[in-house]
Amino acid sequence: MAIFRFSATVISRSKGRSSVAAAAYRAGAELVDERTGAVHDYTRKSDIQHSEILAPEGSPDWSLDRAELWNAVEAAERRKDAQVAREVQIALPRELDASAQVSLVRAFVREEFVARGMVADFSLHDHTARDGGEQPHAHVMLTMRSIDGDGFGLKVRDWNSDELLVHWRERWAEVTNEVLAEVGVDARIDHRTLAAQHAEAKALAALEPEPERREALEGRAVETDRAPSPYMRASWYMEQKERASAEASGRDYAPVTDRGQWFEAVREAAEERLAQVRELVVHAWEKTVALTHRLLGTEPRPEPHVEPASPREQAEDAVRQWQEAKERTAEQDASPAVSPQDRAAEAVQRWREQAAERQASAQVAQPGPTPLPSPEPDISPG
């Protein structure tokens, strides 16, 4: 059965997000964020069915290149809390084949987004639904600034209005139902709330003289006479039950409630953010190591390739470590106790030897007049 879902969110730096990383994740691509230097590689994602970029007439050629487009979007923003892009998520009717789904999304994106001056980067994904069938959906990333042959201009505030979002939701339902009717599918989607659908079906059923039609409307009224989503605990139990069922049957888990879908979206965003953090940490470490070698004038040593130890070797190594620890314990028990004064004297002697070695090394590295010895600290015991 066709379902309706049309939601819009904003990708903002204040939440630690990047349009380059988001575009790479949704398109299953590898993109380099020129602002941070991070490399976002999601080429292993297997649920990407189609990716495409549409730009308004007169846009520069680079706007159709995913890497250049979103790096230009990031470069146009100076604020650390800037809103860099808008994302629209749309559920697609499974009654349509893949080609029809792509055509439907492309036509809607061109009519409602590109025609208003936005550059749209959309990707179609597919998951396994609760009943084992397909769960196709689309991610549409949109620019928030006007664009012409010279690049990005000012942000268009009218694109943020609630009225425009309501129009998009209504228009998506209209064009989807038109396509479903053209291919002979009876299923329809409705952008309105369940309460509004219930009231309409109930009123029409009371006025319908034809028994079959009235029965269908009454069934529709009963179907829509429910809460939009179960409360939190019920949703959690339903999702846990579905997850266990999916594992038992060997299929992929997919949310079965509205709250479950929301939590799944949050989890995906969290995984995306975690991947970004890991990439930033690795990148910062690599830059630190490279800078250290450059300052010291040394060359980085290649990491040795170590073959993984077999279970037998691991066991033998564990026994050897246990025996060594046992021997060290026996030696410590047999050795006479050392007083605090003796330990302090040994520490002073080691400090003097290390200081002498450092002084000798400095004289060899930079020949010149012998520096005066630094006064020794008075750290004698007592």
C-alpha cells in the first residue's frame, strides 16, 4: 500500500554537520571537504538506486559536479552556525517500478525546486519493509542561496516559509496520485492528517446512497480513526518485536512505527556524525605526525606488517607472560627492602647521569663554547 511521507530538515553547522558529508552519504560517494580537509567515503553503501543533480538554467557547469557544488556551498558560508542546505525526505510508492520512481521524483524536483532557483541533488534509496517488500524513498538536498553564472548569491528567505512546505506536501500527493492513476493502480496517498481524513470519510459515508461505496467510505473512516503513532513505550516494544522477527527470518530490520522511523533517522544521522568525527580525528593525527617529522627533519617510518597470531601462539604468549610475571614477583619477594632514603639517592644519581648525557649530546650537535653547568636542585633526602 502506498504511504505518504514528506519531511524537510535543515543541515546546519551549529549541529556539527556538513553539506559535503551529507551529500557523500546520501549519494554513496567519496567527497573531500575542502574546508576541513576531511575525506568522506561512503562508496560501500549498497542501498543507492539512483543519484542525480538538477540545476536552474544559466547555472555554472560546476553546479552539476557533486564535489564542486557542495564545496562551493560551504565556501559561501562564513558563520560557524550557518545553515548550509535543506534536505527533503520522500516516501515513494512501491507500486511503481524503479524507472517510474526516478521519473516521478525528477519531474517533481524540477517543477517545485529547480524552477524556483534551487540546485537539487537527489538520491533514491531502498530498504526492506516490515512485510519483506521494498521500502523505496528519496533524499533531496537543496541549496539555500540563489545561483547564476557567477556562482551563489544571497539566501532566499521565502524558501523557508511554512506555507511553501504545505504546498510541497500537497503537490507531492497530487502528482503521485496522478502517476498511480495513469499506471492503473488504485492506491492513493493523502498529505492531510488522519483526523482530517477520518472526518471527511465519515461525512461522505453518511451522504453516500450506493451501498458498496458507502461501505468503502466507512472502512476508510475506521482505518483513519487512530492515533498518528503509538506512545513511546508501545513503539519501543513494537520495534523490538519486529527486530527479533527480522533476525529470526534472516531479513533486514525496518521500522514499523512513525516513532521507529524517526529514531532510525536519528540513528543514521548519529552514525554519519560519528563517521565525520572519526575522520577528523584521523586527519588531525596524520597532520600532527607529518608536521612533527617536518620540524625534526626526519622521515616517517612505515608501519611494520604484523601477521595475526594463531590461537596456539596467543595461548603460548599468555603462558609466557604469566611465567615472567611470576618470576618478577618471586624476585621482588627475595630482594631486601630498600629504604626511602636509598630510593631518593638513586633517583638523584639517575637525574645527574641523564643531565650529563643531554649536555654531551648538545655539545656534539652544536659545537661552541661550553655552557655553564646548571645548578643542581637540592633534593637530598630528609
